[in-house]
Amino acid sequence: MLCIEQYGIKLKRLQHEDIELVRKWRNHKDIRKHMVYKKYITKEMQESWFESINNKYNYYFLIEFQGQNIGVINAKNVNLKHSCGEGGIFIWENDLENEFIPVFASLCLLNTAFYKLKIFNKSLIQVLKSNPKAIQFNKALGYILIPGQESVKNQYYILTKDDYEKKAIKIRAYAEKYSNDYLPPRISGKKSAKNLNEFNDCLL
């Protein structure tokens, strides 16, 4: 299993045995209301979805903190030609004392894509206009609204590597100090045909 660790966070690539856990929380009303697709997801739909993303161009990770799975983060539709991919995250443990966890998980994945693997120059996300908390969260990382999206219900934001370096420098410094982790992301697991070569090159 492919894993990435940084700032006290472990990202564990989604396995087939995890998909029912994800489906349970993805269907929860508090999470579904912030999603573009709001209909109930059946077991069969989840199986089909997993088959469609279980490849080298899509990376969905369980977010583990202190031994507990607390959410999912992803980089999907990775396009090496255009050096970009689309990110997303949802957290189901709302009672966690540490609200920095989603930020740290996002930093971990962005640091991996921008610096460790060097496969991204930009990252895209979709955010509902009606979700100001998510908009504020992503703007803090350096994402900006793509021109022409102002009146769109499901808005696209973009983060360039340059903007990330400028905007998130203080947040990254805080993450390092808080977690006492000043090292680049650590990647572990076994080489696989379902990994990009850039991932496999990092694995011993």
C-alpha cells in the first residue's frame, strides 16, 4: 500500500477493503450537502467508482491521525503533460480538537506533488459557492478563483506552484514547528503498475 507521511499525518492509498467505510461517510448528510453529487451512493456504484479510480492517474488516500482514519484526500485526473491534477478532501471526524489536521493533510499532498515527485505545476479544485468555509480554507493555501467562475454554482479554483510557495509559506512553517517535522514527505510501500513512475522511483 502506498503511504505518504508528514506533519504527524499519514495518507494511506485507498484499498478495496476501505471503500465501504468511505461510502458510509460520503453518504452522511453533513458531508453530502457540500458535495456536487448529492444522491445516495449504492454499494454497486461505489464498486464501479473504485474500479474507475484504481489506477496510476488517480490517488485517493485515507487520512490517518493518531492511528484513526478521519477523512479522505485525493489528487485525481493527474495529467503529466499539463503538470496538473484535481484535488479534493472531506473530513468526517468533526469532533477533533485539532482543526489544523485538514490543512496539514493538504500540505502533505501538495508538498509531495510539487516538490517530492515534481509532477505538478498547478492544482485544480472544485468548491460549491455555498460553502464559504471550504473557500476560506483553500484560499489560505493559495487557491484563487478562475476568471469567469464568479456566478457558477460549482466553482473551479487553481493553485500554481509559485502561489503556493508565496501564500502557504507561513502555514508550512507553522506545520513544521507544531509537528516538529522539518523533513520532506516520506513515501513508502511497494512498487506497482498502478503507481506513476515518479512514485515508484521513491520506493525502495
